[in-house]
Amino acid sequence: MPKMRASATKPPANQKDEMFRHTDIKQAPWWTVEADDKRRARLNCIAHILSSVPYQDAIPPLLHLPHRRPPDDSYIRPPKGEQNFVPDLAL
């Protein structure tokens, strides 16, 4: 019978803790999520990830548009058969 590695005989939680001890470094930290409440865990993960991304407020300044011109009554739309249309998928 083949011998089992020592790490294979440890419970999974102990293996996780040992992995964290060896791989959790300042340059690449592990983050643990309390996940008893799955919805809260997801929201906490999203908030944590977003908090680590630097950003600046990207709200553009208000645009001041000129008044619309009155419609041109001499415009005639070309026949629909001369144009390509995206199919209408009635869902």
C-alpha cells in the first residue's frame, strides 16, 4: 500500500491554515470572508474589491445644449428596403 503524505492526513481546515502561513505575504495577502450570511458576504467582497481600486469622481460637467431646430419638412426618408435593420426579436 502506498504511503500517504503527512499533509494528506490533516483535516482541510488545518491544511488551509498551513497554506496561509506559508503564502500570506505583504505583497500578495490572502483575505478571508465571513460567509455565514451569503448575501452579506458577497456585498462585503464587492465593497472590499472596489475599495482597493483607486478612482476619481468621473461625473462629467453639465452640457448646455442649444435649442433644437424646427423639423425640416422637406426631408423624405429613404425606403426601408434600401437599409439594413437589426431583426426585431419579440421576446
